[in-house]
Amino acid sequence: MNSPNNQTTKPPITQKRGVILFDLDGTLIDSTEAILDSFRRSFAELGGRYPGDEEVKALVGHPLTEMYRSYGIPEERVEEYVAAYKGHYRQVHTLKTVLLPGAREAVELAASFARLGVVTTKTGKYSRELLEHFGLMEHFEVLIGSEDVIRHKPHPEPVLTALERMGVRPQHAWMIGDTCLDVEAARAAGAVPLGVCCGTACEADLRRCGAQTYPDSYTAVGKLLSEF
């Protein structure tokens, strides 16, 4: 496997075998501060008890609507809170988000031998802006965000939507993510899940939901390279 500092030469897409789909938050990026800041702001603006940083972090990866419902926001006001969150998030997301260690190298290595996509519960617009900000969007053929599907992870729809747009069967696909939402969505779609522990789920949790587990995305991609 090439080291993170080595350059790789990307073969044409027609020569690449298989697809690797990446989750975003906790897998390639750490946007914890942007997320927490935006939740705090929404409660400060609209009222209600902020549930606390740890409670918010525990649900990162779920749709915003589900998170606000779980924090006791009445159904008729959920979209109002989501709008307040997004209004602040768009101002801070590039300022308060960082790449996780090895993420850039993971994407660049993966792009040297596979076709790539992103499957995230984040809004696609902000996800694309973040990847462009970090100079990585060019490596991905598709990006499936929350607005692109009706049913979110752990339902297989986001994974299947990405593969359909790429014209690839699930048996030729792998999904790298940091939570059981990613693992369960991949398995339900017929793709192979790989778990990484740099995000919000621990190794034991990922293994309980059936994933091969690695310390970061770069190590997971290196394992795939050895099997291609």
C-alpha cells in the first residue's frame, strides 16, 4: 500500500473495479463544533432546553428532524428549528469543520483504484461545499445527501440510490462509515460495510452490528486495496 505521502496515479474510470462509498461526518470530516454551535444557536433563538453537547453528539448521523423530535421539540415546530440550525450552520460549516487524520490520503488512495461516492445524512449542498472547500469533491462521482432520498440510513435507500446513479450492482460496492447506521444501510443494500472508529461509534458497537472495523478511513481503504 502506498504511504499517505506518496502520490498515486489514477487509472481511467473504465479500468477501476468496484465502488467505495464514504459516509462524511465522523468518517472523513469532523464537524462536531459546527454542529454543536448550530444546535445551541437554534435553541437560543427559538427557546427550549438545549439537551447538552453529549446528547447531541450521541445522535450525530441521524436526520436533523429526528434529532429535534428526540429533544422534545413539538412536531409543528421541528422544521422551524431545522431552519434556524441551517441558517447558522451555513455561516460556520467551513470555518468549524476539519478533515479527520488520514482522510485526504484515504480518498486519494481510494480514487486510484475505485470509483467513489458519498452517502451522508447531511444536506447535500453543505456536504458538497465542504468537500470542495477541502479540495476533495473532484474525486467523487456522486453525493447523496438528505434531500436526495425519502428514507435515510439505516434504510438502504441512500446506498442504493448512489449505486443506481453510478450504474453499479451492490455486490461490487463497499461502504465505509463510523456508525451502525452506515453498516446497516450497506448490508441491507447488499454492499459490504467497513467500520471506522474515528467518529461517534466505538469499535465494540460497530462490531456488534456486523462490520469489519479499522482505526481510520485510510487503513480501511488500504485493506480494500490489498483485496482488489
